[in-house]
Amino acid sequence: MALNILSKRVAEVSDLPVKDANGTPLLDENNAPVTATVFGPGTKIWQVANAMAQRKSIKRTREANGKWEASVDNSDEDDIEFLCAITKRFNNLVVEGVEGERETVTAVYGDPLLGFIRDHMKADTKNWENFMKAAQSLSTPGSVSTSG
């Protein structure tokens, strides 16, 4: 029997583990995993955010008379903007003095001393496998979890 390729579709959104600087998953004080609810690479939100980052990089190169080294200038800011665009919220995480989901996302990604979160999330949000697991858990009868 032929493979129904639609059975391989990934989830649009997944809860990805937020990792500590050493790569281990962060846990809150009740040992619940800290996660980020993010849009995946198959979504329009992700694709628009990615295209915007690429356009900014190309524009910098053009403005530097074609010197490709200019494309990496401000790359951290581009990563922050990209991740803020594709992250709905953090789960089981608070930032002292910050209220609201969007504000928390911006505060976490914008803190240079939490740059390891940005770096891990940048890699994890581009990994299609992280959204495959969420799609599988969504297809499990009785499950509405998007753990990935």
C-alpha cells in the first residue's frame, strides 16, 4: 500500500523545552518543564519572520557595497526579532518585574546574559523534528498536548 504523505505533516505549533546554558532542560520550582510555545517552519508566521531576517541581512550587504561580512552585523538583534515573532509565550517561566506574554518573550530573548536561551531556541525552532513530535502527540486519541 502506498504511503499517505499527509500522515507525515508536522504540527504548526509546538511546546519546545527551554534549555539551560549547559543544554539541560530547565525546570520550574515544582519540577515542571519550562517550555516555549512556538510556531514551526511550516507556518506563515515563521516563514514571514525568516524572510524578514534574510531581507535585513541582504540589505546590510547591499549597503556595504556587497561585502558579505556586513550580513552578519546585528545578527543577534535579527535573531531576537525572529524569535519574538515566532514565540507565542513561555510556559512555567516568569521574569521579575515583567508582566504579559509578549513582554516576557521580549525580555528573555533580549537579555544578553540569557543569550543561551536565544541560541538554543534559534536552532530548535528550525528543526522540523521538533514539530513532528507535536503532530504525533496531537494525533494520539484523547491527547491535546503539544509537548515536543
